[in-house]
Amino acid sequence: MPNSLDKRTKAEIAHDELEAAIIDCRLEPGLVMTETEISDFVGLGRTPVREALMRLANENLVRLSRAGVVIPELNPMTMLKLLEPRALIERLCIEKAVERILEEEKQRIREIIKGLEAVESHDRQGFMALLRQMHNLLAQSSKNEFILASIKTTQGLSRRFWCYYATDQDQAFATRLYIRQMQALVSQDAETAVNASAELMQYLQAFTKAQMDPFRS
């Protein structure tokens, strides 16, 4: 429920609360809900909820159908396809952010680095919240609204898959790579930042393929 100091619109609040609930699987994969049930879940009216659902549909986090609002199943094959454009988008995003980043954005990235250094390897929700901030700030630093829009269509699904399947060891390894990437961005060291991103993408591909056995049986 929003508080009086929250400057987001009701639709933005509904979007953010639903996004978080979908990504950390409080709204389980495969669940079908009505708009009324979703309005009750977030404690907001149907108009802002409907606007939020349209955004979430564009980000591939829900499907809108006659049956209701569908929370997509987790599918490793889909995630492998998603990683192909994600790797290219993130490389471009990093390259442009290195060129265009502002000092105030560097300070915000330093704060995210501190958060990543402090987050426990078992704390999925804390890690997800930091990744959301990091990817949004990285995209904003690129000063390219099309990159920002593209990042939003890939990151939510990626974070949800990670939250569901990742082990503490996976998270510890990824955290180190993200810290290296963000430190390089602050230093405007494009090569190190791009290499860290490429190593992470390779890891995510292997991680995703490891979840495919149940889908083959």
C-alpha cells in the first residue's frame, strides 16, 4: 500500500509491486488471476492496475488473455533465446554508458556496489532489488531511451528465472562479476566492464542449460 511520501503514480506503484511479486515468485508461474484479484493483492483500483498490467505485458512478465491475467511458466528454452539479445543489448548499453555517464550516476553506482558487497548470498529478494536498480541506472547512463526500453523487456524475466533456480553459490559468483562490471563503469574502463558482462552471459547460458533436464523428460 502506498505511503504519503511516495511520489510514484498509483499505476507505477502497482507495476513495481506486481513486478516484485512475479519476480520473486510470490505470484507463482502458471497462476491465472482476475483483475479484481490483482487489485485486491496490491490494494489499488482497477484503473491503475490495468495500466500496470499493460506495462508488465510489454515486459513479458504477464500474458493477458480471456481466461485472465496469466503469470508465465518458467521455461529454460525461452530463457536461452532471451539471453541472445540480452548479451548484445547489454554490451551496447555498457559501451554507451562508459562514454556518457555523469558524476551523479557514478555516485549512485558506488552505492549499488556497496549494496552488492553487503548482500548475503542467500538473500534473493535483496539481490533482485539491487539488480533492478543497477540495470535501470546502467540503461539510464547510456542516454538512449531505446536501450532503456530494450533492457526492461529482458531483465524482469531474467531476474525471475534466476530467483527461482539460483543457488547461494550461483549468487555469490554473479555478485562478484556485477561488482567488477560496475567498478569498471565508474572508472570508465569499457574493456573490463564488457569482459565482465560477457563472462556473466556465458555463466548464465550454462546455468540456464543446467535447468533443462526436467523439460526433456
